[in-house]
Amino acid sequence: MPEKTAEAIDADGWLHTGDVATIDGDGYISIVDRKKELIITEAGKNLSPTNIENTVKAASSLVGQVAAIGDAKPFIAALIVLDLDIAVVRAKALGVPDADLKILAAHPEIVTEIKAAIAAANTKLNRVEQIKRFTILDLGWEPGGDELTPTLKLKRNPIAAKYATEIAALYLTPAPEGVVNMS
């Protein structure tokens, strides 16, 4: 397939994998994202959604999955999925041991904890990368399902299609019920 080879290897012999990488001071290379997954904001800024998502997940064990949204949008927003195992533990601590994700996603203490996690993550992100609004989905994402690959990578196009209504709500003014402002 000479045409495909020509697309992947340029005239100087460089192989273009589509990965975004960083090189540290010692010369070590780290793959940080896929080029096709970059978010290009309304202002033209290129952002790594994976970096934003991993920073939020690291801020709280209650966060199971994060989908950073913002392609051609004025700011970054996020869909948050609770970690089911941690949510069950939190439900017991909140005195609602039989609560399902629908109840927990709207529980004021859960929302406050997620907001604090995003605020903590935002301090580690550049201003343009910071999440300005989010919503907590009231269901889980399973590996191999509509939203996640078996290796827990986000299926961004299916997520965008399946949650188009929730994503649109993140950018409405004023923000509707269920959308949390970080300001």
C-alpha cells in the first residue's frame, strides 16, 4: 500500500503515528495523547483532553470517568461518571445505603465533592484547560460498552452522539438544573 506508507512516512523518513508526545530533560519520550483526539476550542487553542481527564480523576477516587468537552466551544466542560464501588461506600457514609447512581449523582454532598475535585484539578491545569462547567451522569460506563473500549479508553464519537443533549446543556445560558458552574 504505497499511498498509505507515503501518508505515514514523510520525505525525511519520519514516521507519523498520530501520537502527541513530550520529551523530558533526560530525553525520555512520553506519549500523552492522540492527535485526532485533541480539542480545538472556539479560540483556536489545541488541548489534550486526556491530560484534563487524568488530572480530574487523580483528584478524587469518586470520579470513575471524565469526558472533557470543548471542541469548537468557548470553554471546557465535562461529563463525569461516578466510580460505582466508591459511590456505594459514599452512599453508606451518607446514610443512604440503598441509593442508586441516579440518586447519588444529584446528592448535594456528592456534587460538592466532585466540584472540589474539579477545583483541585483546575489548579494544576492551564487557564484555557480548566473545566468551567460539568454534569454528573446518573449511570455507569462499562468496559466494552457504548462509551468505553475494553481497555477503558473513551469512545469520543459515540459519547458525543449519545450525550448530545447533556453536552448542549453544558453550554446553555443560564445553566440548567444538573449543570454545575465552577465559578
